[in-house]
Amino acid sequence: MDEQIMRGRVYGADHDDPDPGPQPGHSYVELVGGPLDGLLLDVTGWTAHQLHEGAALPTELGRYGAGGRALYGPRNGDPKRFDWEGDTP
């Protein structure tokens, strides 16, 4: 998928969604690096513990293809970004 198309999109938004960007009243972190680079992850309602743990996000774009997950964790000193930590089956 074209990198410019993905930038500013929210992870999990439908490709046909006419407004795949952030929604008012939601909290987001930017995914940095890896297969989901540039996407926004909606973390609305996440606890401090969940934010500290990061996320294992299903994606077909990673090393393991369909069924694989991209691992993202919080960047030290920058709560608005999760850095890619690798892929897992």
C-alpha cells in the first residue's frame, strides 16, 4: 500500500472508509517503524498499564503474513509514539 495513503490513517479503519483519519474525542499514538509505520492506533480508554505494555497488532503486512502480528511498544519519553519491536506469528 502506498505510504502516503497510509499516513494519517487509523489502524483497523476500512480501506473504503471515506474518513479513515482520527476522530474527535479519541486518543491516538503514532506507530513508528515496521509494517504499520505512520498509522495511528486508537488508545481511547486504555489504562496506564495497557499503554505501558504496548500492542500486538494483527497484520498481513509483517514478516509472517496473514495471521502474524506486529509488536509495538511505547517510546521512552514520548507517550504519543509506539515503536516497532518486531513481528510474531
